[in-house]
Amino acid sequence: MRANPSPVRPLIPLAPILSASSFRRAAAAPARTVLDAGNYKLVTSGRVAIALALREIGVQPGQRVLVPAYHSASMIPPVLWRGAEPVFYRVHADAAVDLRDLAEKITPDVRAVMVTHYFGFPQEMAPIRALCDAHGIALIEDCAHCFIGEAGGRPVGAWGNYAIASSMKFLPIYEGGALVSARHSLDHIVLHSAGAGFEAKVALNSLEKGFMYGRLPAVRAALSLPLRAKSAVWGLFKRRRGGAAPALAPDSSDSSFNFDPAWVDKRSSLFARAMLTLAAPGRIAALRRGHYLRLEAAVQGLPGVRPLHPRLPDGACPWVFPLLADDPGRLFARLQALGVPLTRFGTPQWQGVDAATCANSAMLAEHVLALPCHQELTEREMSWLAARLREAVAP
């Protein structure tokens, strides 16, 4: 029996949203980002960056790319776009790379290996780098969950031939990704604007998302009439086209797993690039780490749950708080009923990838529930999240 009924729940964003605090540059210890790892190009999503990396490596039809069995389905379409075959290697129960299985999967037709830093926790990269070098295989460092942080004393992304990142997971923007290389020049890659419609959609969507969660009330009041006019004009345009409308932004911005090659040579929006310039990585990392540790403390000692990792490493900037649950179905339902936002990485997996491919991957996809810990959460929202998490977990 629960001691107290849940208070009126706030509407809490799962991902960062635009607010006045987005522009604060409060003093904090410096933090390195994947953009500090080397040369970079700013694109619209992490999956576009994967496609560019594979193209730069020269992956050809009939070749193979090794991909972790614990993966986002969005990682696979860029491999198929190159005509290559994805081959899935195993991970351990804590999502660390199974180095022995990775080595066994290497054959003469393997051209590249993708390694993911899950949830912002960097992998141990030195042995993976050595394995790739020994076999002449390119390493793609997947920093989609790890825009800020260090791996083995280097900025995340510095170990790979190429690295990819997803800035939209760490900043209050509608789209954004990066291709990075510490080893190769990217000057020959020419990116083009996706057009005025794309630029306007990104800026307006970022503002409207902030408004939805009660941020920037003065800006919302000032823009209420223009935004209503925009909605009316857009609705009329869609009705005249029979309900359809042109795709002004990539599917990745709406959490789709699709891959549209038309976006491969498009650069990130002016709004997203401006937010990158304004961002303070040290402040973001400090807030995310603090929020993570509050959620970790909230579940300490409770039965049936534990953080996926026993500790938050120095230099790590978490994407989310990954909670390992013994009874994930029950806990997921209770958290949803309480209004707690959460996500589950690695589900659905790519067709044909199951427990027979990797038992640990299947376990992680089922048992890890990820809660927000981003920098745009307010003190009230964090207190509410921690209390509701304890309420849902309590027997």
C-alpha cells in the first residue's frame, strides 16, 4: 500500500527542450566533446553520419560491417545502403564489447567495425583499436549516446577512424549529428543547405517544444499570433495536397528508424549549429551527472532494480539513467501510469537478431528502462521523478 498519493504530475520532457537555462554558461569544470576529437562535419543525424563514415571508408557491396547485437535499428539501413551485410557481434551483460566474439567474427570481407558507447558510458577502446589495427579494419566509434566525455584519456570519438554523434540527444534542438575523424581530413565533404523550409521548421519546432513544456512563456506570448498563422497556413497547404506534405526534415527527427539517402549531403540547420556554439559542455555534463546520481540514490537499496553500471565513471556524461529491472514489464507499466517519461534502447532489434544471436543483448533490450537525466530538467521535475521512481519500484 502506498503511503501518499502522487502529487499533480508535471509534464516532463524525455529529451532536452529549449528554455532560458539553455543559454546559461555558469562556471563549471571544462568538459571535452566528440567535436574535440578531430575534424568534423555537422549533419542532420547520427545515422546520416554513419552513412558518410561508411562511404569515406569505401565500404562496397558484398563486404561486411560488424555491428553490436545491442543496437538501435537505425544503425542498419546505412550499412544496407552501401550494399554491405551487417554481422552482429555479442556484448556482455553490462553492454561491454565481447572482444573474443568480435575477434571471431572478423573475416577477410569485413571492412569496418562499429562500437557503441551505450548511455554515455565509454567502452574500453584500446584493445578494440588494437584488434582493428591488427586486421586492417576501420573502426567507427558510435558516440550517439556520448556527445560529451572521455574514453581512455581522450575525447570520445578520438579512437576511431571515424566517429559519429547525435547532438540532438544532448542539446535542445530538433535535428543534429556529426561525422568526426581524428585521422582523416573531411575538407573534401561538401554539405548543402536543406532549404528555407527546413531551416524554419527546425527553429520553430525547437521553440514550440519548449513552449509545450512550459518554458519561455514570454517568448510564447510574443509569438502566439505568428505561430497560429503558421499553423493555419500549413494546415491549408496540407489539405490542398490531400493531407500530405513535403518532408521538410529527416525522419530521424521524429524517432523513425528510416534512412533517406537524400539527407546524406545535407548540413545541419543554422539553428542547431548556433546552439552548439552557445552550449557549455561543462555545465551540461555537471547537471546530467548530478541528475543521474539523484536517480541512482532514489533506487539505492530497493529490491528488484539497480543501475546498469555500479558507478558513474569520472569524465562520463550520461545520455539517460539506465535502470536494470528484474520485472521490467510491471515496472514499465507502473512508471507509465504515474506519467514518468522513459525509453527502451535496443528494441525493436533488427529482424533476425534475437537471444540466439546474443542472449545479453536480448536481456538488456528487455530489462533496461532508461529515464531522463538531461540538463533541462528543473529542480521540481527532478524531485518529482525521484519520488515517483521510488513509488513505482516500492513493493
